[in-house]
Amino acid sequence: MDQVTTTKTGSYTRKLALNTASLASLYALPIASQAGVVYVDGSPLTLSIDDARVFDYQPIDWDVDGNSVADFRLEAFRTINYTGGSSTTDGSYYPGLSFPEGRLELNDATGGRGMVQNATDSPGGITALNAGDTVGPTLAAGKQWSPPATRVLMTSFSYDGFPGNGLFDGTSFVGLRFDSNGQTLYGWAEILLDTNLLEMSVLRWAYEDSGNRIEVGAVPLPSAAVLMLSGLALGAGGITRGRKLRQAQKEQPPA
């Protein structure tokens, strides 16, 4: 009797392990194959005004969904502003001065379809959003989708940086939309402006891959496979403990 009970328990445990392994292989599928929110972290894009050559610019393409099509473009521009010299009535001459100037822009590329801006701002702007704000075909009151245009995120004059477009020094959430294989998708991104280093970074981002709206800050929920694995693990432990308890009770001598 003891041997039969042990054999049944071992057989059940082995079957449960096989089922759990099958679910684990399901969970190993890439997140891109699961419909819903796609989240990208750990691959920041950073660009500084100093990365650009004088009287030239330096771009970095941003491919939001990884389909090898640039959706947005980080651009750094750098110039030199010259002031002319002057002469005084006594014959003295004061030479002109030169001041470095630059700016950082975040513009639409091939797939870009605009960013969320305040409705009262000039077309082509961008504005900071709060976690939980909705980004989708319909926006909250006072917000609108900007058309493709030049978006200046930071300007610099004589090595001093100034955030633009209603953004501020530090991190901000922004809303975006882009074309992915003929479908308009919506997402959010967290960007960093550092006026001391004169640089901007796109730290992380997420988008809804079915074309639905997305809340700012939303990341993928645990997959059903994870929940099933957790439930099976708890169930296996409970069943094994229950069988052991019943067996121990049977083996106790009568009082």
C-alpha cells in the first residue's frame, strides 16, 4: 500500500513537471509575439550638442518598434555666433567676440507621425505628460497631435543650456505616434535633458502594438504563462504535502 501511494505521487509529480516545462517554453517566446504593450529598456539613445561639428549637425535615428525604419531622429546642431569689432572716436579698436551656439531637436523621421503637444502651442511642439495620461487617437482636453515639424528640446548659448517646448531639466514623459507596416501605433517615452552636459537622452519607451491607446508609464503585464506556472507550482507543493500528511496519519498507531 505504501509503495502504491508513493508510485502514484511520483507519477503525478513527473507529469506535472512535464506540463510545467511545456508552459515554461511557451513563456520563453519573444514578447513581440504577444499582442499588447511592448516595452523597451536598457538601450538609451544619447546625443550632445558637442557631438556635432561646427556649422554642421549630428543625427541619431530612433527606431521605436525595431522594424529597421527610423521613426524619429535626435539631431544636434552647433554653430558659432560672431559679433563684429568696433572702433572708437579715439582710434581704439575692440575686436569682435565669438560665442558657441547649439540646439537639440527631436524630429519625425520616415515612420514618425507626430508627438503630443499643448493645443495652445505653435504646431510642431512637444509637451511633458504625466504618468497615467492617455496617448491614442483621442487625447485629453487641451492636448493635440503635432504635425511633422522641427521640435527644439534644448538651445545653448555660450555653453549655457535652456530647455524648450515646455520641457524642463531632468526627466519627462512624452507621447508619440508612428507608422508600423501601415498601421498607426501609439506610445510613450521617457526623455532626459541635461543642461549642464548639453545633451538629451531617450531612456526607455513603450507602445501598444495593436493600435489601441496606451497609458503613459504602462509596461507589459505578467503573461498568462507566468500566472499558470505559479499556480501549478503552488498546486504541486500542496498536493504533495497533502498526500504526505494523509500517509503519516494512516501510519500512526491507534490511541
